[in-house]
Amino acid sequence: MLDPTMSVVGSHRAGPDDSVLVLHLPAALDVTATGPVLDEVAGRLPRVPGAGLVADLSAVVLINSMGITCLLQVLEECRVRGVGMVLAAASAGIERFFRQLKLDEKFELAATVDQAVARLSRGGGLGRATGA
């Protein structure tokens, strides 16, 4: 488990065939995290049919406009690659923030990382937005 006070991004593979990348996001999802998050996705996102990405928000306590933009860029990269994406394990405050901004209409949300991995393993997680 990552230290939530660090601004380090980490990841591991999950799912029945390791085709799901679980991206562990830092406590502050802001401008300092954007580059490392995008680099981690670019370098580690599986390039296999049925791949998926779970963004683990369990350590996130702060997210600003740069963090939201970063997540939207990751979602777009997933769409381009045909990869599902689910946000998981957000605190009640972060989830409420997403709902206030109507980001729950753009992203699929799961209560736990395990639920998100299971959903992606069944072919879900292609995002809620249509067209954009």
C-alpha cells in the first residue's frame, strides 16, 4: 500500500488474466500528480483485448481542476485504446464532489477496487458519457 501522504503514483495488474491496471492515485490529485499519472498510464496500460483501468481513489483527499482534467485525459486515452475505466474507493467527500460536478455522469464509480476489477473483467467500464 502506498503512503497516502506521498505524491507518488503506483500501479499493479489485477483480474483473471492481469489485464486490468489498478492505478493508485496520491493524496493530492493536482498539478504535481498529472505528469506521473499520465506517464504511468502510458507506460503500463495493458494493450490486450478486454483490458481495463481502475483508478484507485482511496488515498485521495484533495482533487482540484488539474486533477479532474488529468482523470478526463486518462478516460480519453482509455476510450482511444478501447479500454474500460472505473474510478474506485473514493471517500464520501470525494464522491460527493464528483456528484456535485456531475462527473458521475462521465465516469463509472465503484465502491471498492475489487468491485471495479470484477466489473472490468466482465467487460464494463467504458465510461458514461456518450460522444465526448
